[in-house]
Amino acid sequence: MTAFADTLISWFEDHKRDLPWRGEADPYKIWVSEIILQQTRVQQGWDYYLRFLDNFPTVKALAEAEEDRVLKVWQGLGYYSRARNMHAAAREIMAEHQGRFPNEYDKILSLKGIGKYTAAAIASIAFGLPYPAVDGNVIRIISRIFGVCEDVTQPAVVKQITEICEAQIDRRQPGLFNQAAMDFGATHCTPRNPLCSECPFKSECYALSNNLVDILPIKKKKAELKHRYFYYTMYLSDNQTIIEKRTGMDIWRNMYQFPLVETDGESTLEKPFFATREVLSHQVIHAEFFVRNVEKLPELSQNQQIIVFDDIVNYPMPKVMTEFLKKIM
Ligand code: SF4
């Protein structure tokens, strides 16, 4: 074991976070936890993890579920492609791996929605394979401690960081090493105000000794956010309403909403009944809702259907829709 791995694992033994998936060896549960945590804070992810496993305790249960139900359980977590991909991958495991989670890195990596980081996390924690799981936390600690002073948004720099991790990983307990690195980045060597004065690496940390803690890791500026304006109309007639399913390659695919008109600019025509905003990774959705009580519901367009209004809660919906419904139900 390298001195770095030794120090990191000792730190982890004293400081590890208490998480529901800690000590878990079932690759399915590790997979669920890693996918949930990709874009979600631990505190929020915790409840969803328990709820998801309650609904789909095994790969088989997930594979056999209807997609609407999977999206419904995921509702509120955002980034719904994660849920759709997990569902597709569970079906792939049933069809191509006899229902057993693959135990080789390349086969795990080939599953839908699983990138290098998640494949390495599952391979190391569930199967003891020595693949470093390199996420934002690990990029930060490695660039600070080992002095990687180039733009970490570049794939070549991530590759360099991965190679440092490959040389440092504890081959006898790679899962422990990976979890220790993730926790150290998440709770100790944090983006702002890292705990340098009480750090076990303070004597060898490149960033600390060169006064670069606030500079590393170097990231080029993010692309500008795109603004989109969604105008929803809730038609009501005799306790019935119209919903439509989002299809096509866009956000919130296969989720349901009231009839929508999208523009790329703000409308000043009428004051909406309710307005909200959701910030996604590359876009900001400005959503406005209008309510129309009508004698007769308008003609249905493609992907639209009429439902009893109260049944709407049974359909998977994006967050802007649930916020609106909270206001009126
Ligand atoms: S000394 Fe500071 S910057 Fe360096 S590893 Fe420790 S917490 Fe991170």
C-alpha cells in the first residue's frame, strides 16, 4: 500500500460518513446509490435510495416494472434519464447476463447509463477490482495534493489524474480506497474552506505549500445557460383535464404535463396563475401556468389524453408540474 493510500484509509476509518449503503456488497444496491448520488445531495438521496429499493428490491423487480412506475418513484430527483437508463440496464442484465449483475469492469461499463466512474465504484466496492472511481471529489483532492495544474475539464487531464489514482490505489482493498477518497473530498478537502489546518496531508499537499488551495483544481468557465420559456395550460371541464406525454429527445422524456407551448422569449400577454423556474445543468426552464375552465375540452393533439383531474397524481411529472399542483390541490 502506498503512503497516500495508507493515510487516506486511516482518515476514513475515523471520519467516514454514516450512509445507508455503507458496507453494502450487493452490486445492484451500490449501483442504485451511485446513480442517485450523481446529481443529488446525500441527504436527499438517502430517502430516495430507501424508497427505490423498497419499490424495486432486485434487478429483476426493476426490469419487470413499467417505466411509468420507475419514473414516478424517481419523481422529484431530476435528471430522469438516470432512471430510464437504469430501467433499460436492468432489462439488459436480465436478458444478457441471466439476471446476474456482471462482475467484470468492461461488462459493467457497457451497461446503459454507466460511465467509467460508476463502473469503477461498482467493480471495486462489490467485486474488489482495482479500478479508481474518479469523480469531481477525487479530481479535486488529487489535483491539490499532487499538484495537477492544468484544466481538469480536459479529458487528457482527467486521464492523468486517473493514472495517479491507479498508481496509488490500495489493490487489496480498492473499494475502501475509493470510498475513502470520495468521502475525503466530500467532507474534508471541500471546494471552499477545506480543513487544511487539520489535514493528514498538510505536510505534502502541493496546493497548500504553494498557496494554490483556492486555485486548484483549474476549471475553464462553463458554457452559458440556455433560457427556455414553457407556457402550460390546464384545461378543466367537468373535473376532467388534458395531459400530454413528452416524447422526443429532450428533457423530461416520457413524463407528463399539461398542454405546453414553448417559446424562446418571455410573453407579456397575460398574467399567469402560477410561475416558477427550474435550473438544469445547461438550461433554465421558466414555466408559467394558465388555468382555463371550459365547457368542452379542446381537440386532442398527438400524445395527449383526457383524464379525471384527481388521477393526475398517478403520472410521473417534472418538478415544475408538481409545484404547480401543490398550489392548487
Ligand atoms: S491540505 Fe488542504 S488542500 Fe491539501 S489535501 Fe488537505 S484539505 Fe485539501
